[in-house]
Amino acid sequence: MSQVSWKQNLVMLWASQILIMSGFSAMAPFVPLYFKNGLNITEKGELAFYVTMFNLCGSLAYAIFLPIWGK
């Protein structure tokens, strides 16, 4: 059985993290469109609230569970 270098693991983790964060960033412009067209939220204030809550909850979940996953 060959031993995998820690450097190879680090590169794979780095690459996967870049892809995941790129996916989150690519999704961001479409969230307001989904709320507006898919969920029929048309009032600007309400739309802004839901988009903000969507982003806040995703970031908050990431911040809470990242140390747990790291263990």
C-alpha cells in the first residue's frame, strides 16, 4: 500500500474548497431571481429581506459546522 503525502492531501483539499466556494459565488446572482419568479415575492423590501436571510443562514451554518467537520 503506497503512502499518500500530506502535500497531496493539502492540494486536493485546496482544490475542492476552491470549487465549492466558486459554486456558492456563482449561485448568488440567481437567488433573487428565484425568489422573485419562483416564489412570487415581488415587493422589493420583502425580496431584500429573504435574500439577506438566505445568505445569512448559509454563512451562519457554515461558520457553526465548519469546526465540527474539522474535528
